[in-house]
Amino acid sequence: MSARNFSTFLFYLIFTIVSCKKDDDYTPMKYAEETILYPENIETIDALLLAIRDDIGIDLLNKEISVDFAFARFGDASSSDVQEVKLNNTVLSKTSANQFVSPIDKNNFNLNAGVQNKWDISGGANFPSFNKTATVKMPGKIAIDQEADIINLNQAITLRIKGIPANAQSIIWQLKDINNNYIQKETTTQELTLTVEELKKLAPGENSLLKVAAYSLERWEANGKHYAILNEFVDTREIQLK
């Protein structure tokens, strides 16, 4: 089984296991943490509405499998007056701490390239209700252009993608080792060079990850709150660092 086919199998295995838990325990934050690449200077946002399309593997007919993932957060646990969140007319599942994620049975939000996602928020005093169609569009497909699945940490390396996707404002690159240490950078170009000094921060090992995300970001302010809509198309490669 190839690495990408194994990733597909693992994804559905995780979701099968999660589906056996009670609703209050349904918080696929591990998947979110592994999928979301946050742009620089996003920490100041009071509310984040995020839509991700991720190529997770290849099926038995050698066809690429894409999975959509939705995530929204509003303030902290003390700002618990947001009642419902919809992405493109699909209701998200509410978890603790005023966070919302994709329902267990939903992995397609029609996050196709060029789509302007529509968010519907039913809120309260802290975060008033609103409906907003993003002005920014979903980026097109991003694909890592990496011949080898082995990266030598003692040599500088240039990482590449196969062109800049349409509607992408920037590209996030992340190289993560087995200890969850990582290098993350942003560019507006289709390649990134990492020096030996940078690579020395990582530990060798198999099952390391190279991830890239093309994103579009829209920010606005309303009622004293800072909001952001973040769209991402992600590609992930399992690699070995040595």
C-alpha cells in the first residue's frame, strides 16, 4: 500500500472510530491540527471561519480523493453565545469552547476552485448573527513537485509545487518531523529553499510530513470584533528525514 493510499485508509479509519463516540466527544481536532496551516499574524482574529480542501490519497481506480473540512471558532469558552454555524448551507457540529467542525457524515462542502463560500452565523450578544458570502475565492488545486520522498537534513533543499494555483494569495510551506517540530514559511512563488541551519532544527525519522497550502484570506471588522474567512487547498506528502 502506498503512503498516499495508506493515508486515505487511515483517514476513514479515524472517522469510523470517532463516529462510535457520543456526540460530545466528537471533536476531530487531531485531524484539524494536522490539516490546518495558519497564515502569519492570524492570532489577533476574534472569529475565524475556515474551509479546507485536502487531497488525501488515491482510490482503487487511481482517482484522487478530496476531502472538505470546515472549522470555525469564536472567542473563547466565555463567549458561548454562538448557537449555529453553516458553511454553504450545511450545519456544523458544535463542540466545547465555542468551536464548530464538520459533521461526521459530511466531507464535501462543494469547496471547488473559484467558489465564494457562504457562512451563516446564528449568534448572540458577544457575536451577533450575520450572513456573509466571501469576496475571496477558493484556491485551485495545489500539488507538491517532489521527486524523492527522502530529505537529507545535512544538505540545503529546494521544495517545489507544480505552479501557483488560481486565486491563491500566498503559499504556506511546512516541514514537520516525528517530534512535531517544524519549519513553516510563506511565499508567493512556487519554490522555497531551506538551508542546512534551518534543517538542523528537525529530527531524522520516517513518517515525517511535507505540507503545502494555497490560501485566500479575507478580514473584516464588525461590532468591535475582528473576523476572518480563510480558504485553503492543502497537499501533504509523507516523507523520511535523514
